[in-house]
Amino acid sequence: MVFVLKPGRSLEEIDLFVERIESRGFKTFLSIGTEHTVVCLIGNTASIDLDAVVQANDIVQYGKRVTEPYKAVNRTVHPEDTVVNAGSVPVGSGMFQVIAGPCSVESEEQIIEVARSVKASGATLLRGGAFKPRTSPYAFMGMREEGIRLLLMAKRETGLPVVTEVMNQTQLPLFEDIDVIQVGARNMQNFDLLREVGRYNKPVLLKRGLANTLEELLMSAEYIMSEGNSQVILCERGIRTFETSTRNTLDLSAIPLLKQKSHLPVIVDPSHAAGIRALVAPLARAAVAVGADGLMIETHNDPAQALCDGAQSLNLSQFSDLMEDLKRRIAFEGKQIGAV
Ligand code: PEP
Ligand code: MN
């Protein structure tokens, strides 16, 4: 249940109303937007007479029952778009960002060359895996601590904010200077990890699980938000279907649906969705057209030699060509790329 408050009310009045509600045994979540302030009640609200609360409290404009199980991420609770500040760049509400870089950090030369090149092409964030979740225990697992160190070196060198994946909560102390913590598809329902990144004051890029519904994705975002971290970016990265000609199937309808249901920004990863280099550009264009707030594109200086996901990685000149094309399309959608 949510109560939308009348505009221009003081913090004291809001606190008083919240106290009154909480004294009835409910937990509340306060959402202060530029236009609306909303008090969301968590718990079984069946016993509450909505009209009676509206009548008894002059501060309340109207009340509404939220039937979905996700509350904090729900657009009903927070009607305005959330903008996530990923280091120096805002994501969402008209600000479109492109995250580029290799699947994994492989060497100083590799990450620095890729970082410089993607920045020159217009990427606004750098990615690079240090801890890699791999299907085979015999595959390259990432450079781990050393990978984080090299990624931070590339950040200092280019000024690009950096995104990298955390696989479990014990690794989090290493992420202090990382700008955006990625929770990968395989960890989307690792609830202890979600709670822990929720207690961390840093943006989280939450990828949709291989076989998870949109409601499950939103409930995972709810885990993070319920711990106090509202800086969550959702990422559609393809789901498992019966189709075997692509690595996954990009669920394009997820983007407008997620944006209707939630106020959180939504980005698309066409690389892991397709698994095929030639499909990355067309799917990236489609993502822009259906309203995504950003893209994550695997880019490598030498894809043929990549230690991970080479077949879906663009080389540096392919990425540069794609960016030229995307810049026009992003502007056509009325969005801006980069800092404000
Ligand atoms: C990645 O971004 O490198 C990755 C492993 O992605 P996902 O979790 O979507 O498979
Ligand atoms: Mn990858």
C-alpha cells in the first residue's frame, strides 16, 4: 500500500505521518521524488482502511494498494525515473550510457589499449571481468585481485568509470574503488550477495538470470533496495529458450515492460544475448529503439586471441563504427550520452 503525499509538506509533517503508520506495526519505505513524496507500507496491509487513512491525515493526497510483490522498485511507489550515478556518468531518465570492454581483463597492455580506444570511440564506462563465473572449472577464471588492479589502472589512465563483476561477498572489500558492481546472471538469485551489495553504497548492475522471469528480476532488485541501496541498474542479457542458433534469446519486450513496472534504468547486453559478433550491432540498435537506457558491449583488441567470449566480442574498429551509428540513434530518441 502506498500513500502519495500532497506537495510542499515539511519533513516534520512527513515524519509525523510515518511515525503514525509505523506505530500500527508496519515497516515503511519513503520515496522522495522531485514531484511526489510517497510513503510505502511493507507487510500485510489487508487490515488497513485506505479511505480512513486519507481522511484522517490531511498530508495525504491519495492512497493506493500495490498488488505486486515488489514495492521499492515499483513505479507506483516512485513514479519518476531513477537516475543511477555510475561514477561520473548518470544512467536513466534521458541519459544513455555505453559500457564497453573485454569479457575479462587479461593483461595491462590489453586493458589499457581497449580502454583508450573505446573512450576515443565514445564509450562512457569501461568493463572488464576480474572474477569470472565459468561453466567449466578448467576455463580461465580471471586475473582476480590483479585484474581489479589493472582495471583501476585503466580508470586512472582514461578517466572512465569502471564496471566489474563480484562473485561472492568476500570479494567486496576489493571493490572499494570500482564504480559499478556487477551481479552476474548466474548470481541473480544469490540472496546473501544481493543483501550484501544492498548494504554497500555503490551502484549495482543486476543482470537477469538465464531462466528468470521479469518478476524474479524485480524481486532480486527489491532485495538490494530493501537494504537501503537504491542505485540499481537492471540488465537484459538474453534468456534460455529452445532456440540454439544464438547463445541466448534477447528478450526485447523485457525493456519496455521493465520500464513500465519499475523506475529503475534498464540496459541491454547484446553480446551475451547473441554470442555471435555479427548480431551485436543489430541488437544494440534494437535496444536503443525499444527504450533502453544503455548498452554493455564486449570489445577486445584481438578477439581471436581472447581468453573468454572472443566469438561475441567486437574488435576496436567495429566498436568505433557501431558507436558512430548509435550516437545518431540515441540523439533521435531524444537522449544524451555521457555526463550532463
Ligand atoms: C559478463 O558480463 O561477462 C557475464 C559473465 O555476463 P552474464 O552474467 O550476463 O553471463
Ligand atoms: Mn563475457
